Amino acid sequence: MHTWASLVRTQEILRPLHVRQIHLAGLGQPLDPPLWPIIDRLWALGLPTVGSCAGHDFQNGPFVSFLYRSTWDTAQIRRWHRMVEAFLQPVRIPGALFMATTLGLQVQYVGDVDSSFTEHNARVLHAWRDKLDKAGELCANQEPPWQPWAGPALDVPAICDPRHLRTPFVVYLHSLDRLSQYVIHSHLNGIDWTILAQETQQPLAALQTLWKSFWADWMTRTPSSDPESLPAARRQTPAVGS
């Protein structure tokens, strides 16, 4: 039987792999370092995340958004509810308002605080981590075993360094048709092939071929390529946000 502490520890051990996964999902953008303890615990609960932010000012505090809750199984939904219950319990941090939104969990900073943003943010994240620990311990004691989310298992060439994607990669991705953009970006964020096939009404094998062809083509280019040398981006709104 696993314990909550062992689940979190496993996530911490796997962090080097998760760093690569999150760089890929973020199209080269890394996770804000202060948010790692939060992500470790959410993934330990088996709850996939996307586009998480540690906050940058007093108007926009830490934020974590989630992937496709409609596809979660019943046990996953129960863990989500436990987490939200713990998250929304009163917290004694002046100037911080904890909220659950349709996108995920969010902390908004309100009013003035008697400390710097860095110090205040650190206290909020510490309180958030404690809330998740309480929820995790409750779930580990009361629910049957579950599989923590290990991040998307991506068939991306090993020599592709996601830290060097950034602008050239984004320009190249946005030069593709909307279907290709949606499939590539969605799968990078952990959306399963079966779900993508249902959403796009395309054969699963065709989507996987699209994925392999995309990376084969990208690897013929260099991540440091001048964006001007890549295909001109079509003037379309990206299908999926990061």
C-alpha cells in the first residue's frame, strides 16, 4: 500500500523527466521553479496539469489549470473533490484569496501586504502545498490505489532539446494546418491518442503518422534557425493554448 509521502517522493525523483516533458508541453517554456512542489503533489494525485504559473504580481497570483476533467474516471473525480475541499478551507494569509475556477485552482492577491512579493508568494505556495498534503493523505487513506500522473509519454526524438524550441519551433508549428497544430499541441500536453481521434474524427493511425512526420520534418531543421527561413505562419488563431 502506498503512502502519500511515498507518492510525492516518487514524483520528486522523476522530476528530471518531468522537466523535459513540461518544456515540450510549453513549447520551450519551463515551469516556474517555485511551483514544482505544487505540481509534484497534483501529479501524485493523478491530476494532469497544463499552463501552470507561479504568479508575477499582486493582481495575478499562482495559478494551476487542468487537462480534460470530463475524461477522468470516478476515483479521479473524487480525488479532485477532496483537493478542492482542502484548497478552499480558510487560510490565514492576509491578501490572498484561494479560488477554484472552471479552469483549475487559482490564488488572487488582494489588497496590500506587509512584505515583498517574493516573500508573500512563498508563504502562499507553502500554504497551498500544505493543503494538497492534507488532501493527499485523506485520499491515500480512504480510496483504493491509483496511478499518479507521470506526465505525457511522448515519442519525441531524444536529441531534440526542448529548452531550445521557443520561437522557431512555435513559428514552424503555426505554419501548419489547424488540424496538425491541434493534434501536435494537444498531444504534447498529454491528450491521449484515443481522445484526439474521437475529437478530430480522424483514424488513430493517421494521427500517429502525422505526429511522427512532424518530428521527422522538424529534426531536419535546426532549433536555432532564423524564423524568417521557416514557412510563413498562416494567419490563424492557434487551436490550443499552452
